[in-house]
Amino acid sequence: MELDIELYVKTCLVCQQDNGLTQKEAGLLQPLPIPESPWVSISMDFITGLPKVKGMGSFFVVVDRFSKYVVFMAAPSTCIAEVDVDLFYKNVVKYFGLLEDIPLTPHEIAKQHSGGTCPAAYRFSIKKQKLMQEAQDSLLKAQRRMKKYADKGRRPFESQVGDKRVGVMAYKLKLPKRLQIHPTIHMSFLKPYHGDAEDPTRNEARILDKKVTGYRKGGNMITYYLVKWKGAAESEASWEKASTLWQFEKEVKAFENILSTRTSASSGGGGLLGALRVADDGMRNWSAWTASS
């Protein structure tokens, strides 16, 4: 019986949606490659939510991943792409050049300026090259140490047949069109779905009622549907947010159609008799469905 209960809970749709995983986070740490010299690889981000000073309410931050040199640039609270590019050129490219010009080593730069005949320039370039090599080795050592400790709280995650993997740490999902989000999701936010092989229709549901809460003017209205799950008593029906019922889109549309038909019938499209006919048809369909449940 213990195994049956475990399997039932494991294949329950509501349980899979609401319960969190007790396993380690999916996906091992994948460090970025170590740059070979300064200003070859950079990272950019914004610090927002700051009090406005002279029209500026955020910081545009650029970090050189090799030297850890940071450039802070005051930016508007809503910073458009054109402003980002202008700030980047005036505060980064102006002093450090374009990224394509950076990969030259100090030794090569010294040769270009001295023709390779200046011993002092050569010694200086060799010294700087050694310092950069030591810095690169230190970064690599720190990266390995970070990965070692980070992976203690993580687990490998392998794709299945039919999954579309993007890079090493993400998957592209086939999402409903109404969800206005990017379909590529990091694997740490995913978990496998377990269907019931013995009863594939066990997670079917029927919509019984609808309610809307919140304030219309504030735009914070939330729609709930009363859901009767197949195999469960009507007294166990639960109110679920509309946003969590995306997999029951057909059932929601069917209920909305019946609801709109009832509304039109009671407001003049057939009068009371039409409303009673619609209600009677709905009860017949409901009785047939509950009998099969």
C-alpha cells in the first residue's frame, strides 16, 4: 500500500505543481572561460532603485572579468539602448578601446612601438605578461574552488528524448501562446512530469463556478475557478487561480461558453424558459460526467 500511495502522489498533477523538490538543485556549475588579458571579456548590469539626482536614478556598471576593474556610470532610471551605447563609448571605449583591439599582449604592443629594439620595453612587457599569467592562474584556481563547493549542493540533469536543449544549462519549452515569456528556461527551474500510466485521465477536471476578487480600477483583479477533480467528491472541489489552470484551457473555455450562454438566455435570449433549458442541458452533461468519474 505504501508504494501505491507514493505512486499516486507522484503522478498527481496538483501535487507536482504545488510541492517543491527535496532534491539538490539541478545542473552543475558551468564557469565562464578565463580571459587571457584585461578588457577582452566584460560583464554589464544596472544598479536601480536609487534616489534621483540631476535626473539620474541608476548606475550602469561595467566590470572587466580579468582585472576586476569596475566602471560606474550614472544613468537615467529608465535607460534605453541608445543611452547605454553612448555611456559605454564615452566611459569604456574612450579609455580602453574596442574589445577587438584589446587581445594584443604587452610584448606585441612593445614590439609595434619600439620595433623590437628596446631592451627596457621588452623587459617591461615580459614582466607584465608574467603578471597577467599569474593573475589568470589565480582566477582559474579560484574558479575551480568555487565550482567544487557549489556542486556539493547541485546534481547533474540530463535531457530526455524529444527535449530541446539550449547550450549546457537551459531547455527550450513549448509554451502556450498566451504566456508572454521567453521559452528558454534554466534547468534549475524545471522538474520532470510524471503521468499515471494506469489511468491517464485521472488528472481531468471540470469547472463548476467562477469568481473575481480585487479592484477593477487598480488592475489587481484575480480570477478564480471552482475545480472538481475527477475521482474526488464535489465537496472537495477547490478554488484555483486562472493563471494556474493553463493546462485546462479547453475546460475553462467550455465553462465560459456555458456561462455566456446562460447570461444571454436570462437577459432576453429566450427569457426564463431559455435559461431553464440551458441549465437543464448543463445538469445532464454534469450528471453524465460525474457518472463516468
